[in-house]
Amino acid sequence: MPAAADEKDLEASIPLIDTNVGAAGANGVHGAAAEKDLELRTPLSPITHAAKKYALPAAAIIPIWMALSASVILYNNYIFTTLEFKYPVFLVTWHLTFSALGTRVLQRTTNLLDGTKDIHMTREMFVRSILPIGFLMSGSLILSNMAYLHLSVAFIQMLKAFTAVAILLISWISRIHEPNKKLLGIVLMISSGVALASYGEMRFDTLGFVIQCLAICFEASRLVMIEILLHGVKMDPLVSLHYYAPVCAAINLVFLFLWEGFNPFYALASMGPWPLILLSNALVAFGLNVAAVFLIGVGSGLILTLAGVLKDIILVTSSVLMFRTPIAPVQIFGYSIALAGLVIFKTAK
């Protein structure tokens, strides 16, 4: 599910997509946004003060981040499918509520959120920036988790490769950046790979596909909106989670009662030791955001890019083995093309 930052700063013709927030994640709070925000980080991306302060050896933090990132998604899918708890809005809302409380505990007991001291959060900034971005983030998290009720983890990961393309398209439409031949080539490469992966999907579900595409649109819009509304404001994953989690939790709470009502609370009893399951699930998602703070201080953008690609490959492979998801050779070929396009996009100079 959720867990939490995408930042793009490529030279010359490559546009700057300042996705410095790393909250929750569209995989999301469930691991998602931090994951997205970090995976789109490039060699020239600025590193926040917190990242420098809490830098750990790459050999230590990268495997931890990869494990947590994959675990969040697999754990959420396990809850949705194996445990048959089909209430994604509830789960996202729970993650956000836990994260809102968790960041405030860390703020009082540690110096991990000292970055909040560098941000002058005015009422105007909150209303004009945090609220609209929080709304887009909520939509991204809800829709991306709803997709797991209809599509496999492997196929969703393949579709997520299109997020970079969506970001570029929206930035071009909004005239933030201008297209060029290099970027058009990358867009075509990633799009072709995702199209092949979709064509080969053996359990294609139209509704799930549409939901995931909408989730990608919300996430891409969120990232572009960050550049427009919060340009120059640097937040590490925990700081952004500190500001966005309460807003998103409140928004999600409205959708929870409108969409799922009290049914999730009645269904908890069928999950077995549900307090332990919910607590451990939220801890893994929150741990991903904590790991993200340490991750952004290690190595170059190339190292993070390759780590992200390796993580995606491991996640797809693990989901296929764990949930016995059928996968066609054409999907592997298409996804390989899309991943290659992403590597070029994230490391191009």
C-alpha cells in the first residue's frame, strides 16, 4: 500500500520535476509515495539537510529500503487477497493515521524531524499548497490500493513504469517544461514497454486497469503540483509525511464512510489476530518512510536508480512466486523495455 518522495533534476533538456516530498506512498503510505519520490531521484538532485545528517553506508540502508518497500506492497496484497479484507480505503486511512501519530512522536523524542524547523508553514501555504496536494495524494493512495483488488502485484508494478511518462505529459500540457526529441523517445520507449506488458497480461481486468491508470494520473498530477506550489521547499520523506498524513487521513476518512461505511470494522474479526496484523502492517509502512530519510543520503542517483530497478524486479518475481501469478514472456520483454527507458530517463544528462 502506501508508504512514501520523487525528485527529478536532470541537466539540459531534461525537465526538473521537483518531487521532493516523500510521504506515504502510492504504493504509498503504503509505501508508495516515498518510494516514487525516491526512485525518480537523479544524480543532480539536491540532498536535504536531514539526509546528510543521517547518512548511513549504502550497503546497509539500500537492502533495508528494498526489503521494506517490497514488504509493504506484498503485505498489503496479502491482506486484500489471502485474508480477503477487501477494504483498501480503510487500510490507507489506518496507515495515514498511524503515520500522523508516528511522525509527531518522533518529532518529540528524536531529531529525525528537525527539518520541520526550516519550514515556515503559514496558513496561506497550508491552504494553497498542502491541501490541494494532499487531496491528490489521497486520490492516488486510494485508487492505487483499490487496484490490488482487481490486478496482480506484478502487473501493477509494470503499469507503474508509466508514471514517469504521465509526469512528462502533464508537465508539457501545463507548459512547465517543453518537450524535445530525447524525451519523446523515452516516452515512446516506456509506453511501448508498458503496452506490451499489458497486451500479455493473462488476467486482464478492465476495471482494475482503469483504476490503476487513474491512480497514476493522480500521482503524476501530485508531483507536478508540488513543483508548481512548493518549488524550492525541500522536505525529506518524514517531514513531508508529517505535514501530509493528517490532511490525507482526514480526507480519506470522509471517503471511508461514504464508500465502505462501517463494513471494514465488522470484517476485522475475520482477519484473526487483527490488532497484530494492522499494527505490524502500519509499522512496516512507516518504517519505509524512516528508511527513506537515510536512503537519500547515500550514493549517487545512478545507485538509487539501479537499486530501484532491482527492487522492482525482485518484487515482481516475489509476487509471482508467492501468489502464483501467471506471467507471459511478452510481459517480461515489455517490462524490460520499460525499465530500460526508466533508467535512461532517470540518469540521462
